[in-house]
Amino acid sequence: MNSLSRSRMRAASAVLHGAVVMAMGLCWTVPAFAADVIRVVSPFQTTTLDPMRSAAAGNIETYGQLYSRLLRRDAETGALEPGLAEKWDISPDGKTYTFHLRDAQFSDGSPITAADVAFSLERIRTDKKSAYPAPLGAVEAVSAADAKTVVVTLKSAFAPFLGNAEIWNMGIVSKADVDKRGEEAFASVPVTSGPYEVKQWKPNEKLVLEPNPHYWRKGYPKSDATVELIEIASPETRIAMLKAGEIDVVRAVPWAQVDDLKTVETVDMRLEPSTTIYMTLLNHKREPFSNLKARQAAGMAIDNKAMAKAITRGYAEPANTTLPGSVDFHDKDYPGISYEPAKAKELLAESGMAGREVKILATADALSQQMALLIQAQWQAIGLKPSIVNVDGGAWWDATGKGDYDAAANWWYNETPDPDLAVRWAVCGTCGSNSYNTFYENPKVDALVEQGTREADPAKRAEIYKEIQRITTEEVAQIPLYYAPNAVAYSRRLQGLRLTPSLQWTLEETSIGQ
Amino acid sequence: MTGLENGKPPLLDVRDLSVTFGAFAAVKNVSFTLQPGEILGIVGESGSGKSVTCRAVMRLLAAGASAQGSVALDGRDLLALGEDELCAIRGRDIGMIFQNPASHLDPLRRIGQQVAAPMIRHLGISKREGWQRAVRLLDDVGIREPEKRARSYPHEFSGGMKQRAMIAYAIGCQPKLLIADEPTTALDVTVQARILQLLKELNRKTGLAMILISHDLGVVADICSRVVVMRGGEVVEQGPIDEVINRPSHPYTKLLIDSQPGRRTYGTTATAGGSAPLLDIARLSVTFGAGRSLLGGIGGDHSFRALDGIDLTINAGETVGIVGESGSGKSTLARSIVRLNTPSGGTIRVDGQDVGTLAGDALTAFRRRVQMVFQNPYDSLNPRLTIAEAVAEPIWRHGLADRQTARKQADALLETVELPRSLRDRKPRQLSGGQCQRVGLARALALKPQLLIADEITSALDVTTQAQILELLVRLQRERALTLLYISHDLSVVSSLCQRVYVFKAGRIVEQGVASEVLTTPQNPYTQALVASLARLPTERTAPHSQSVSHHAT
Amino acid sequence: MIDTPVLAQAMPSFRKPMPTMLVALAILGGWLALALAAPVIAPYDPDAIDIMNMLSPPSALHWFGTDQVGRDVFSRVLFASRVDLLLCVAGVLPPLLIGTTIGLLSGYFGGVVDNVFMRIYDLTVAFPFFVLVLAIVGVLGPGLLNFILALTLVGWVSYARLVRAQVLTIRESEYIQAAKCLGYRPVAILGHHVLPNAIGPVIAYAVSDAVLVMLAGASFGFLGMGAQPPLAEWGVMIADGQAFVQQAWWICLFPGLAAISLGLGFALLGDGLGQIQRRGVTA
Amino acid sequence: MPLLQLISRRLLQLIGVLAGISLVTFLLVHMAPGDPARLLAGERASAESIAAIRAQYGLDLPLWRQFLTYIANLVSGDIGLSLRFQRPVIQLIEQFMWPTLFLTGYVLCLAVPPTVALAILGARRPGGIGDQIIRLVGIAGLTIPVFWLGIMMSRFFGVSLGWFPVSGYGTGFTGHLHHLFLPAVSTAIWLVPVLTQSLRAALIEKTTADFVTAARAQGATERQIFWQTMLPNAVLPTLNLLGVMVAFMIGGAVIVETVYAVPGLGTLMVNALLGRDYYVVQGLTLVFAVSTVLITLAVDLLTAFIDPRVRF
């Protein structure tokens, strides 16, 4: 009796039909193809454009593009070359460096003077808020002799100084602009001295750069394309966008996807050299890992060859010392910690730490989970009681900083081939990093670290650093796992783009192909 | 019995109409006729099929029902018509009004729009023209300021005004026939009389034929010329109203007539009155705060005075009645006595004890002496408990006995209220209204009270069940020397049951005295209106209703 | 998760509740059996890592294939059913108990208790549920226990609202007036008369709420704040699997299907109960 | 006048709610482990530089002092600067709110038409075959975890079939529609069943309502009855449900935006929480709260417009 009439049913189905057609019609629109944009995607966020304020991943890549340094590295060989400084001379005692600047201008056309250089370096060295003053630790003073010459005096001979002067936070900023605008200077569109300047910054989404017309290297950047540094958190989405042609470069490609991407003809999947080392931090401040034998047992329980092969599909080589594999003076022929689970079990029993609870920290990403699970299984095999605790990035640093953990697998890299910053960060107890939050401290090692910088002769430096690696690996400051190359996938339409070991994009060398 | 004897073809000729819902036969071959301008009454208790019959005529039955037989309106069989022809006839030739006007008006649209809709649809007039006619119609059915009222929404109308709007809605297109399904049951007695008066005038002025369905024989007798008595889906008797009332042939009709309130007296005799009154209420007043508005009641005093200075006494063993329309405060009085709400002035004394000051054991002791039976049979029993548990609970809660003996005492009580033993373990939902009310009585008697308050206990029941319950009440009063306070809106029941009666209006006592005197010679004008609007059976009609009932509704 | 009791009202009427109830009980019974018998049925130890054949597709050896560290997905799905069932029960019971008590008190007695509750209710309604639980778990630290605690802190409000609404209507009914008139103490009235009549729709809502609790648990696992490794839980398995979904779709697919089937069981049970509840009350 | 009273009461309530929420969020976020200054400066930062950054942003002041300054700024309409980007939180929210609003609108456009159609189909013959199927599909739709659905759809529809992009917001209107199609469908699949159940139940209840019988008794045709009487009355409860759903979706977009990398308020919230960017988290929570209360108010006003009884 109350059945609704036919016409209404037709109206309802028409609406449904319309929605479906609209949806289907959508998928034929091809994504807007922008020839003249280079889109680089990475998981890390750009949070500031002021080289002094941060040394976090995501910012260091941006500094390299915005600010030139006194020296620069050759894109291919990585060798040091003149940058803003045409030439420099070093005093016989190695304590005074005099740099002669070339004629160059900031992005707003104002000349780059020695005062700017002095201001920029002193700012990094002395300002309380400077995030990473360590590379200029040995500097006494920086002064402008005249408009074109800068004199740097060191407290003592410091071999790695030239290398340190090329690091991304040593970029030269315009003193006039910072004095005028203060904090504002770096808020949205800073005055830059590097190959690019900022076109638009949408925080937490993307940073758009365009070539700096006043760049001192004539003819560079090779392509006049704008560059978009896009932030995408999830790895799968990054890979999917690359395959769909929505982006050109993807960094930190998950190991499981490397083989798959090699088969895609529009993608150039490369494994570029890096100074990255994956290792397991051990907390020396509390039991069980305050005990040397327990640490050695834990080290011997880990089969880092098998782990390297399983996790990175064999693209990474097992690590043998506590320092990155591609750092100068790395001891190639040191045997490393051998994998002997049986001996490890005995050693652990001897140490009295058998059956102890071990709190392993891990973040939510797939790689960290995999490492934590494998370490947990191998330590369980020798008699420890490991449990995994998931934390996010902020809580990870908070817990390791306070020593509220027992073990945590992670990676770190060194900005320069020179090993000085590496040892200061990883194994030096008194250099402010507590040996990367492991609280390992060996006065002998600390002394060797200082000695390493004063020694000019490379052969003698090699001996010192080999000795440091032997001691710290024997005392298991950290358990070295593997040296991983940088897995970066490029769209084949780009030429000349690389990610250097110190995590800088060679964007100015890049040109867009067919 | 066909209506052909007086020559004119019948307006409506229903022959062997039966309606089945799946297997259940709700109406079994009902036949009757209706002449133009005639008012036919269909009377029967709930479940007799009277309402289904009329809905079958209008083809408004639920999806699952199927109707057979023939329903000829001016010779056209409505059952055979197609959807479109039926829509043309409904509202045009036949109008219909319903019992509960509140839910039969679309809450979202103005009254004027709804009343105008059938006229615009059937008579093809413009919206403006429809609106004007609607306003005139509202005036015809006795609604004051029709222009303003047409623009308001249903929820802004009183019960009586909603029914008048329904009538305007139904007679917009001057239909030949108006079906009224229990039009006055949900209304107060005085409002009911005015609506019946309106229907009579419409019939007189426009010759509108009507079918009036009701369970109240008094209402049917008052307005209809012929009556059909239905029971269990069948017509047990039909004929001119006087014939059926005075010389009923079918036994059920006799029972129906005898059960009418006021037809019989229950002979309650006042037992020897004690010196001090059992219940003594002095200057009692109760006010309800109408809820704090947002700004903390700054906007004037919102409180509502339910009772305004009541003086009332009841002696032990006496049966006192309280009568009044809804909202007159009679229920508030009952609840104040059993301390369900706290009075704002005056005192209530039981055996000299001020009820308000009682607490702890004294309060529980008081609870045992005064008990109450409620209006809605199903709602006054906990749906989750069986009736045996419900009656036994007060006994073991007060520690009068342990659980086993409490159950035995409960069984005895169920027997005293004439409930078969087989029902002991049933849930309230599985019993009839009358049976539930008996359980309510048994529960109230479980604590052996002295004073029993009956708050409208029969208004939700059928006439025949009502009579049985009242008989039971009187027997229990005699056997257990109970003092009874009977509250009802039905003056005839109160006057036939009680010795003394108080008449309540808007929280005040307007008249009190011996029941029989109040009924025959009411002093107060309000009581007179109340007595006048009592629809009584023809034989007792002493004087025709001469006074003209006020034309406009409140 | 939807925190309003609207979901229970949204469950429609369905003439014959029996089929849905049977299907629901079959599914839930099935999962309960699987969860209890997991140690016996599971072909492998759910946490046994096998570095050699990671990410291997479903095969005779591993019916659901292996995950990113070589664990057998089929065994993990079985063992995860224990965690997720526990999650459903533990995630619903505490809010139910707390909410019902507060709802009863504020509904029956009104006054201060009711005002305080209503203010809290206004606060939580406007609060984005997800952010609140995210922040609480952020403070307490991830883990199933903290998640359940956070859920209880947030979830009780919707139960309290549902119970309060029921009690407000029951309080006015005549059998409660009669109980007061018969001199029963308030505790007796609440326990014996009000609660049994108010609890029906709450149970139906609780069961359908279990579906949402499980989904919330899985979602939080997905955000890395739910169950801690190496404990197997469907949400965490899906989250871990997402990184390898291109090559190893099976790591995500099977836990998802398992979650849906358990969710279906609860939803149908909730629907059936709602049915009986509605038909039971109306005479 | 009464409508004004409704609005004024709701705004009064809003102020109370915002005060409560900002206190609760402030405490919760500040008590979470992890230090924004450390995250900002990076792992190599020295202890002094971190302390200096904390001092610069006043993070080293006692909590109650920080809260007082925060409330003082809030009252003057400034919800603070993002610790990470040194930009006003308002600017960030404006940048990120459009995708979320677009997605919410998109979901509504995708969800409402099928809901009406399915509800009518279901209500025509309650208990019929079509009705059962719709109901059971509805229950199934309810139990599918949104994030699992997201992953599976982006895997099959996005990458392998390439019909739709799996991420981002796109440029231009068609770009938005194209990019947000998968996220919108994933949410709609979960939303349609709930709305359909509610509308269907209301429609069925209305078919037997007294005023429908009365309208039929006055000769109205079935079509008139449906569109003029049944639908307006049936739409009220569903409207209320829709209001709750939209408010929840804006807050609960976290999952869909994370799976599909949509740069919306949900993503901003997750990043802000991970980066311990206190003022962004608090600002966003206030925005969610305000939008929830405003949406509920809008729904109430619409209901009052339709139903005269509500205009008390």
C-alpha cells in the first residue's frame, strides 16, 4: 500500500550513477607535468633557515644550498677546493690561517666582505644558542684584516680545521641583513650566499628554492629549474609517488624496495658512498652493561654479517670498528668483534650478569623495529632477558640522554672524511656528547682524541686513530653493526645530481635531460 | 436490516466486511448501512475491531492486512478502487478524525497550511485562497483569533483546540461522511462535551453523515441515532439507540450497559466514625519551581502553585472521593500524603502525627500505615519481576517475615484479589490491564495499611473491567476495615462509590459534601458544568440539555 | 572512536534476531576457541625469527607467508587474537562499570553529581577523542595497559550518558514511585529496580562499542602507541606490514581480515542484543 | 529571541570548554617525555645550546608561569608561536586546514547521496531482501579498520593500477578531487553505513506515524506524503548524527591523513606531537574544540529551523 512510486527510485539511482561517473572521469586527468621543477623528497623536516639554530637532519641539506662556505668540496671526488676564499695560507706553526676572499655578492646584490665572514663564524663559535660549535672548538679568534682578508687564529695546531670550515653550518650570512632584521632575517626569505635562494617556505610541507642570480660560481647552478624540497613521512608513499612520476628524487629508500626499484626503467636506483654507521648503543652507566665482560658477551652474541645481509639485502658491509667505514684512517684490517654465541654465553655467566633484564629502545619505523627484534632474539639466545620498548623520537633522545635505557640500535654519520668530529661524538667521554649517550669514558682515549688533532703528519694520525678504534672496539663502547651506503633513487630525466657523504645535494651541478 | 425500508439509497453500505492480519481475523463479516445526514455509533471495548472496521472503509490498514467484502459509498465499492481514485475520494467525499489529535498533526507545518492542504488538492484553489478558507473554517469550529492561530504550530494548541483543528482539517471539502475514531476519549470531560456539541451542530447545519466510534456508551447515546455493538470482531447487535439501550437483546450489550459508571451503586457504608479524624490536612499548598532558566530565574517568579491551601479530613473506615479535571492538583495531593513530594506550606497529620517531620523508623512505620495504588497498570509494576515477587518484596523488605513465608503470604494476597494461582510466576507484560491492577492492589495490602489511596486506578481500564475492580475494592474495604481515598476525573464513579466528595479545580477545593447531594444539586458553577457534561444513558435523562454550552473553547 | 551512544540507536530493527545472533555467537565462539587453542594449533612459535627466509610469500610451509623478520604470519595472527580479544573486553569493561555507576547516580539523584558530570560531559564532547587518548598515551608511554587506561579515562563518558538518559525516564515511572511509597531504601531501589531496567540498552551498546575499541587499539598500534613488540597484535602487524606492502601484501592482508571477522562477530552480537532489548521492552 | 538565547548559551559554554581544554592539553603535552629544544637543535647540539634555546622560548620557567602567559596571549587572540618554525600557529593552521576541510566536504558529497538512496531502498520494504543486504553490508562497512582499508586501496588502486595518486593534496580543484579521492572513499565507506542505518530506522518509524496516516486520510498521494511529511521528520535524528560525525571526522582525520600523506590538520597534529611543538598542539586542539562546538551549534540551529518545537 505504501510502496514508493517508480519515479523516486529512478531519481535515487540517477544520483548514485552520477557519483560513479564523476569518480571514473577523474582518474583520466594526467598529473600536471612540470618540466622545469626538481622535486626532492625526504623524511626529514626543514624547521629553520638559520645555520646557527639547528644541526638536525632536514636543515643541514638546506644550509648547503643557501649558504656558501670559505671552501667547497668537488662533487665527484669530495676533495677540498677554494670556495668564497680564492686562496689561503697557513702559518708554519699551523696556528694562523689567512683567507683571501674572491669578489662575490649576496643574493640581494650586496658584496660579501671579510666582516660578514668573521661575523658568521664568530656567531657559530660563541653564540650560546649555536647548535653545533664543536667544529670550531680549536679556534681562538676570527678577525677581518681588511675588506678581502680574514685571519683565523687557533689555540693549537688543528689538522682537521680546513675540512671543518666547509661544514654546512659554516655558511656565510649577510651581517647587515641580520643586524637589520634580527630573528626575522631567517624567518621566511633570508639573504643567501649559496647557489639557491628561498622562493616560498610552507613549513611541514615543502621548501621551494630558485637559483641565486648573484652566485659567485658563474654558470651555476647549471639548470634554471626551481627546486622543491618536499617532506613526506611514510616511505611507501614516497616510493609510490616516485613510480607515479610525481617526484624526481627519493632519499632513504627502504632496503626491501631497492631491488624492486632497480627494475623500474624510469628510475636510477643508486647506492652512494656514505659515512653512515649502524651500531647498538650500550648504557655503561648501569648494569648489566657497566660490566666489560657483559658488554663483550653482548657483542659476541650479535652476528652482524647475517644481520647486514638480512636487513639490507647485502647492500651494506658488516662494520668492524666503532668508526664509519669511509672515514680517513679507518682500520680496514682490524678483525672486529667475532660472532661466537657459545663463548658469549660463558662470558656472560662469568660476568654474573646472566638472566638480567635489558631494556631495548626502538622507534616505530620498520627498520628500527627489525633491528630491535633481531638483537632481542640473539641476546635471548645467550641468557639475557631483553624487552623492547617503543618510543617516539623525542622520548628516545630524552631516555638515552638521561641514561634511562640499556641498549638502543641507531645510526650516525660524520660530516667530514676527517675522523676528528667522529671520535669526539662517538667515543670521547669529555667532549660533551658522553660518547653518544653511552657514558663510555676512557681517559686514554680522550687524550688520544686531542693528540689526533695536533699531529700534522697523516701517518702518525693514522696510528693514533687506529689505536682509538682498537681500544674502543675491544671495550665495546658500542657494538658496530654495518656500514650502510645512502640508498637514493633518482628519476632518469635528471643528470649530475648526487647525495654527497656529508649529506649535501649537488643541485648546482644538476641539469634536466630529455 | 438493510436501510432500504425508508426508500432512500444508503450513503454507505458495508456488506460482509472481514479483515485478516495474516492468520488473525480482526473483523469477521460485519455489515451495516448509513443514511445521508445520519449519525451512526459503533461501540465496543478495546480489541473489538471497531477501529479496524473504519480504517478498512478508508483503506488505511497497515501493509500486512487484507480486507474482503464490499464497502459501497454512493454505490461505488471503495475496496475495488485503484490508488488514484481512492486518493481523489479521501478528504473529498470522506473525512476522518482520530483519537489522539496531538500526534495526528504534522509537528513541522503550521495549522493553517495543514487545514488548507486538502482544499488546495481537491478543489484546485490557489494557496492564498486555501489559506483564507482555512481561517474561516477554524472560526467555524470555534477557535478564537483564527487569523493568528492559523499561523501557529500544533504544539502551541491545547488538546481541545487540536481536535477542533482536526475537524476543520477533515471537513474542509464539505465531505458527505465524517468518520470519528474515539474523538473525545483523550479529552477532559468538559472539553469532551463541547466537541460533541460541535459535531452535532455540524450535522444539523450541513447534513454531514457521521460514524462515531467509542468505547463509552454514554457518549454514543448522547449523539447517535443508531448504534452498532461489536465484540471480538463481530456485530453482536445493532439498531436505534433507545431500543438498544432500554431493551438490549444480546447478553453482552446488557453487561456493557450495566457496567456504565453511575448505573449502579456500590453501597459503601460508613463504618462507625472514630472521634479524631484518621487523616487531617490543614492549609496544604505545594509549589513546583518551573526549573531554573539560564539567567537564574531573574525573569520573574517561574514557580507553579499545584495546590493552594487545602483543608481536608477523612475519618477511619470512611470512603472519600476527590474529583477534578487533569491539572486540578488531585494527584499532587495523593503524592504529598505519601511524601513523594514535599509541600511548601500547611501540615498533613495521620492519627495526629505530622507526616512532614517523620524520619527513620517512624517514617517506615508510617509507610506501613498508608499505601497507594497507581493509575497505569503496566507502568506501576517492575517489568523484570514476576507478580509473586512484586507482592512478596514489601513483606521481606520491612522484615515482617523471611523470604519463604513472604512468598506464602503473597500467594494468599493474590488469592484475595481473585487472581488464579497459575499467573503467580508471569511477568506483568503477560497479564491484562485489569489483572495488573489487581496485583497493584495486592502489593498495597501486603503491609496491611489503614489508609489506601486509589489514584485514578480505573481510568486506563475498559468499562467492564472497571466495574469488577471497583467491586473488589469495596469488598476489600469491608473485609479489612480500610479507609479509602478514591481519586478520579469521573464524577459518576466517585458519586456511586464514595460517601463524601471534594471537587478540585486549579489547586483549590470548590465544593465538598455528601456525594449524592453534590451530584444532584451542585452549588458551584464549575461543579454544575461538570455534572452537565456527564453523558448519561437516555433512560435517566431528566432534562434535555438546555443550557447552551459556551461556544468558544478555552 | 565514536563516543556517542548514537551507534546503539542506529542499529536498526530486524524481525528475526535469531540468525544474526547465531552467526555472531558462531564467529565469536570460533575466535575464542582459536585464541585458547593457539599454542596447540599454531605451526610455529609466533616470535621465532628466521633471518634466512624473510618476507616469503604464502606457501605450504607458511600458510600466510612470513613477515619482515621471518616470523610465521599465520601463527602470529592466531596469537594476536588473544591480545585483541583481551583488548575488546578490557577496553569495554572498565568504562562500562565506571560509566554505569556515575550515570546511575547522576541520573537518579541529580543535583551536584549531575551538574559536575554534565560539565565534564560538555568538556569531553568538544575534545577531539583521538587527541586526548594520543596525549594520555604520550604522557604515560605506549603500551596496552596505558592504552586501556586512556580509553577508560575517555570512554566512560558515553556509557554514563546512555545510563543517565535511561535512568531519567525510569525514575519518573510509577513502579519507582511505588517502591518509594513502599518505603524501600534508595540503595535497594537503585540496585533492584532501576539498574536491571537500565542495563539492557547499555549491554547492547557495549558490545557494538567493543568493535570500535578493537579498531582504536589497532589504530594506536598502527601509530606505534599500542601493543609493544614483539607481542603480536593485528594493528601492529598491519602497521609493520605497511612498510613492505609492495612486495609482501600478505603481512597486512591477513591480520586485517582477522580484525574484520572479529569486528563482524561483535557488531552482529550488538545488533542482535539491541533487537532483543527493543522487542523485549515494548509489550 | 529564544534562538539568540540558544546561541549565547552555547558561546558561554564554549568559553568554559576552551578554558578546560587548554588547561588539560597544556598539562598533558608538557608532561610528555622529550624536549622540543633538543629536537629542534638536533642530536649534535651541546647541553648549553639546548639550555639557551629553552631559555629563549621561556621553556625553563615554572609550568604555571608558562600557562599564565599562554592564557594572557590566548585572551588577546594570539595562540602563540610554533617552537619549530618560529611562525604564528594561526599561519600554520591556515596553511593546513584547507586539505582537511576539502576532504571533509568531499566525504560528505560522496557519503550523503548513497545514504539517502540506500535508506529509501531499505525503508520501502522493511525486513525485505534488499533491506537485509543493505543492513548487513552496513555492519560490515562498520567493522573495516579505516587504516587497513587505506593501505589496501592505496596499494591496489593507487600504485599497481595507477588510477589515483596515493598522496598529497594536488593543485587546483580537479587536482584536489583527484588526489583526495582515495582518502575520501576510505572514510566514506566507514561513514555511509552509520548514516544509512540511522536514516533508514527513522524513515521506517515515520511510515507508521499517526500524522502520515492522517495525511493519507486527507487524500495525499504517496509521493507528496514522502517528500512533504516523512522525509523532513525523518531527517532530524540523522542530521544530529551527521553533526557528530563531521565534528569527529575533523578531529579523527589523523589516521586517513597519515596513511595517504595528506598535508591536513591531522598530519600537522601528529608531527607537532612528535616534535613536541607545544603551542601548535594546543592551538590545534582549540581549533578542533571550537569547530566541534560550532558544528554542533550549526546542527542545532538547522534543527530549530526545521522543527518549531525546538524553538523553546
